[in-house]
Amino acid sequence: MNEIHKTVEIHKSALIGDNVQIGSGSVIGKDVVIKDGVSIGCNVVIEGPTVVKEECRIFSGAVLGCEPQVLSLDKETGDLVIGKRTVIREFVTVHRSMDNQNSTIIGEDCYLMNGVHVGHDCKVSNRVIFASFCACGGHTFIQDDVFVSAYVGFHQFTRIGEGSFIGAHSAVKKDIPPFTMIDSNPVRVRGLNIIGMKRKGLSSKVRNNIKSVYKVLFDSKETLIDSCKKIENDFVLDREIKIVIDFVRSSERGIYQGTI
């Protein structure tokens, strides 16, 4: 049975699932879909088209699915999709896509702490954690199991590799390679995200192989592309090594390097 406060405004086109809770003063706009078991706090605004999937928790003051912040916007916009069991804390803002053929996506089991902003057309994968007051420019792509510390800013179109850790106050302007740990002043790779890899269940053998691969990439005098070819010849190409090579090869902005 739903628990919806009498002061909630729900557009006639919105679809509300079962066992949904919505607190006082919230607004559920046109073409919004709220799936089963979603909990929405007080004074939340959700504009559509937006889909909030099962068992999400959205706290007071969040504003989701609004028109993208694009000065020259002159066309029909896309939508926002929020994956199952994701938690969105107070005063988070997430904008829908600027392209009616695309979506802004927040994956499953993510946690967005208070004051986080995710811009239009961002693709946030699963189990990503944002600490307070992070901001993602449009088209940012974040892979699985990334931890973003407080006050981090991502330039538009940056790519954040799987299992990486971003230190507080970092201004990210290039791509962050998978499984690495970066910090600011200046932004550079400071090592591997060992704790994150252990939590993912990666064995010590796999972690050592990843370390060896990055030493080839970062310490060699060859180009990154030539280093990738060397890695393909010298290493067993298990899943994690392929992820690293594919990420480096597909980078258009360049990757952060440093010490492993």
C-alpha cells in the first residue's frame, strides 16, 4: 500500500508503483515513472521523462529530471533513468539528457551524498559512490565501483575507469585509468586502489598483474599505444588487463599518469 502525503502533487500522466512512500510538499511531474518500493522524502521535485526504478531512496530537497543546463537548447530533450536501490541524499540535482534519443543514467546500487550534481547525458554505472558536493559536467562517463571523494569536479566528456578512487578537491580534466587512485595538487595517479580491488574480490595475483601493466604504461619511454601492444604480447590478457588496455586505447582526452 502506498503512503503519499496529501500535499504531494502528482501529474495525471505519472505512473506510481506499489509500496511507494512520498513525503509532504513533493512534486511528481509529467511522464515520471516511480517503480515499486521507492521512498521519496519531503519537498522533492521529479520532472519527466524520468524513471526511478525499484527500491530507490530519495531524500528531502532532491531535484531530478529537470531540463539540462545548456544555453543553446532548442530541441526536445531526452530522459533520466535511475537504477534499482540507488540512494540519493539531500539536495542532489540530476538533469535529463539534452538529446531526445539519449538518456542520463544513474546505475544500480549507487550512493549520491548531499549536494551532488550530475549533468545531462552523464552515464554513471553501478555501485558508484559520490561524497558530498561533487559535480559532473555533461557527458561524463563513470564505470563500475568508483569512489569519488568530496568536492571533486569532472570536466565534461571525461571518462572514469572501473574501480578507481578520486581524492577530495580534484579537478578532473582528463581520463582516469581503471583501478588507480588519484589525488590533486596536481592531479596525478598516486598508486593503485588496493582497498577497492580487494573489495571487488580481485586476488593478489590479479592485483600484481595490474601493477605490472601500469609500470609498463607509465615507466616506458614508448608511446601508450606501443606499450599496449607490448602488454598484449607479454601478459595473459585476463578481464582486468583487457579493461585497462581498452580504456587507454579509447581515450580521447588522454589519461592521467603517475607512480604505481
